[in-house]
Amino acid sequence: MAYEITLLYWGEEAASEAEKRFVSVYQKGETAKDAPTIEISQGENIGYGLVTALAEATGKSKSDIRRLFKQNAASIDGEKVTDVNHMKDIRSGDVIKIGKGTFYKVSMM
């Protein structure tokens, strides 16, 4: 049904791309290739920078972002992260997944 609605409003190419993305991200659990980039400054507390950047990108509060990490709903390059305050290893190019299908690529400044 979603394919048909997308086809009606956006055309066959967009409907086909949306269907491919749905299958790869939601059915196969792959990382989205079209993930937007968030910038994190390299400083003492990378966890704080990550929470701030994700809050700005998603429109959620910093508390909501921390809660997602605590509830095991966030991963970095496929590895679950539950305590964002004790993160030490994050690099440019890493992919962060928040929730079921929201992806962001990391760029370190």
C-alpha cells in the first residue's frame, strides 16, 4: 500500500527506491546509506557532544536522547551503547543508529 501511495504522488523511481530502502533497513537490518551527517567536536566529553548533536538533528531533547541510550535503543557501528557518558571511542565515519531506523554518520571537528 505504501508503494502505491508513493507511486501515485512521487512516481515509479521514488517508489522503487523507497521500497528498496525499507527492505534493506527494516527487514534486513542494514545501515542506511543515505544517513545525514552530524558534527561532533573533539573534546574532553565526547558523550556530551554526541548527545547535543543528536538532539539538534532529531529535534528531541537531550534527556530523550540519553534515555534512548539507557533503554538500549542506540548503537554505534552495530554495537549497542547504553552509557553515553562513558564513551571514549568514536571516530569520523562511524554510523549511529537511534531507535528502529534513524541513522546518522559522525564527522569529528
